[in-house]
Amino acid sequence: MFKKILIANRGEIALRIIRTCRDMGIRTVAVYSTADKDSLHVRFADEAVCIGKPSSSDSYLNIPNILAAAEITNADAIHPGYGFLAENAKFAELCTQHDIKFIGPTPDMINRMGDKITAKETMIAANVPVVPGSEGLLKDAAHAKKLAKKMGYPVMLKATAGGGGKGMRVVWKESELEANFNSAKQEAAASFKNDGMYIEKFVEEPRHIEIQIAGDQHGTACHLSERDCSIQRRHQKLVEESPSPFISDETRNKMGEAAIRAAQAINYESVGTVEFLVDKHQNFYFMEMNTRIQVEHTVTEEVISRDLIKEQIKIAAGIPISGRNYFPEGHAIECRINAEDPYNDFRPSPGKITNLHTPGGYGVRVDSHIYSGYVIPPYYDSMIAKLVAVAETREEALRVMHRALSEYVIEGIKTTIPFHLQLMENEDFKKGNFTTNFIESFELK
Ligand code: MV4
């Protein structure tokens, strides 16, 4: 087992990883930017190294400084958390070159899932359902037009280097295709320095349901059930839950088996997530695979009673997994508490927390790095807490969540708490009657 892990991240996930390391008897090294010198991850770790100025590119994305911090502290592994360098194949490669274990998949696995056309081809070969569309890259707008005519409108244009909505366009009729193709291609070139495009049939009013998977270094893979992440705004998830209120046990089993085939197709090592679009008939289609631990791993932990960070560290250390699959027991739901103003287009609201009261009690988990007097810096992600409610049924979990949200006091800044409170009271949401379009038409009172 590793003796000392450097955590190349900040905020709640850095704390989350430090806590599991403590539970496992592994020493920890925090890295921090000058803006984060008073952060809890710095105080909770055994050692801490400053790696640069506030901007991410100078600190949490500064590969030479992070590797230097690992070398001077004698860390034998690096946990990247999520975001920042978590899916950077070059960083994973450099860790290996410096004889430091990157806690995650190999650079080759990251690359094969990072390019969406390659990922899709891999899934077709593994008999994982994908959305009907082009094979390989689109040559030009005329090529896209020809394929769109064959499959019928609406269609979706996507960037092969994309994900998270950039370089993506829905096209409803032929007359709008060329202009959308050109603008999406330009956006992809500017965002990813890769303007490769492909086309798919547009799946209307889908749900976003993803399967947590794990694979070890010995070729064993398993699934750890699903999360429903349909409640999103501009590709930012706001609420996640497990199990999904929408899918049947039959669909759950089929999706789990498909996700295992996806993992085995690349001999996947580490924990990961296979994302699917699910249509109203419960047909599901591979969307992308995330080769990292995700923000919402906590909801899965609460329904399968496993520490996923611990599993991830054990896999990285070469310990085999059992290979059994996990199914949800009870119901867990997570609300992302962001320092944003939900009454003002979710505009970021950094600043000082002048007063804080955190909820607790039966069925409540809070993963957060904030404290009374903490100043939220303006440079990073606005998520300041994950509030998770767990109960036997969905109905009870929603009530626990509502109770916990009502107890939460965060003063000095604006947060998404009022939004979540109203969501928990929404009749359609309570019935499990929602798709990825839900938030667009949701009106805050
Ligand atoms: C789609 C789709 C409908 N049809 N593909 C959004 C992010 C990127 N990962 C893929 N996305 C979508 N791909 C086809 N063929 C709808 C979306 C989509 C979406 C997916 C999941 C959650 C929220 C979403 C919001 C808008 C669009």
C-alpha cells in the first residue's frame, strides 16, 4: 500500500480524499495556491506545499510544480480528484516517468475515452448501444447534410474533443445545418484545438443516467449501480440521485451489463463512470465515459455502503476487486450547494461566510470545506458543499433533504439552497417526472 499520497486538488474533494487516507493509515500532502492558504485541506493534511499563484494555470494545473512538490515530500502516489488534471493523459504519463503512481487509469485509457469518436467506435465493437449517427469524422457540411437527410431531423452535431456541451448543436431542419456546422466547428477549434466533428440523431427529452463502474489491474470489472443526473443547468449538474426513479430493474441490469462491457473493452483500471442517454421508452445509448472519480460518487456510496475513494486507492495499489456487482439499497439524493445567486441567473457569489450552521441528524451527510469566517475565492469552481440525504424510500429521502436544507444557514454570500428547497416541493420532481429539459422551464419564486 502507498505510504504517502499527494492530493493534486482543493476544496471538498481534497478533504474527502484526505479523510479516506487517514482511515487507511496513509500520510497525505496537500498542495495549495496562495489564495487557498487558509483552506481546510491545507490544515487537515500531514504536510502542505504551496504550488503557485491563485489562477488555476499557475497552481492546480501547474504540472512541474505539482511533481516537484511530490518529489520533495517523497509522495509515492498522486490523487488528482476531479477537474484540474484528473483526465490529463500527459500528467498521468509524467507521474509514471517520475515513479509516482497516478491514482486513476493509464494515459492510453484516458486518451481512448477523451476522443469521443474513438470512444464511440470502441463501444460499437463492445456491443454497447450508441446513438445512430456518422461513422468517423464528418468531411464537411455537405457530408453532414447527406447523413442528416438519411437519418431524419432533428440531429445533433458534436465535437470529437468535446463533452460538457461545447462544440455541440441541435439542428431541427436542413436549412439550418450548414451555419450550425460551421459555428460548432469553429467553437471546437477554439476550445480544444481540434475541430473534428460527428453527427447523431437527436434524442428528445432524454434522461441522463450513468453507471458507476470499477475495474482492477487483473482484468476484473464490475458495476456499482446507477445515478440519475437529469437535473442539470447549462451542463452543470445540480441534483443527483440513486437509484433512478425512472428505470425498471430490467433496464438497470441491462445498463449495468453494458457498462461492464464498456470497461472491459479497454481493460479499464480504476473507478469510472459510463454515461448514458435514456429515452422515454427506456432505450439507452452510450454518451461518454468519465475516467475519474466524480463529484456525485457520494450518492452511490450511500446506497451501496462502500467508500469509493478507498476502492480507487486499493485498485491503484494493485489489490484485486471481488468482481461482484452492487445494487442500490435505500435511496440517496444529493444537492450541490454552490456560491451562486439562483435569483440572478446563478451568477457566482464569492466572498466571506459570516455565519454558518451545518445540518445533521439521521440520514444526512455533508461534504464541504467551508467554515464560519472562510472566504470563498473567486478563482475556482463555485461548489462549496454537497448535501446528501439517505432514507429507505425516495419519498422519505426527499423529506430528509427538505429538512436538512431548511436547517442550513450560510450567511454573507448567496447560495443555491433556495433553489433546492423549491425543487424538493415541486410536484413533477416529487413524482420523478423529469428529463434533462426540466430546469429550463423551472421558475424560481
Ligand atoms: C445528446 C443529446 C441528445 N441527443 N446527444 C450533452 C453533453 C454531452 N455530453 C452530450 N449531451 C447531449 N447529447 C444526442 N444524440 C442531449 C444532450 C444534452 C444533455 C445530456 C445530458 C444531460 C443534459 C443535457 C443537456 C442538453 C443536451
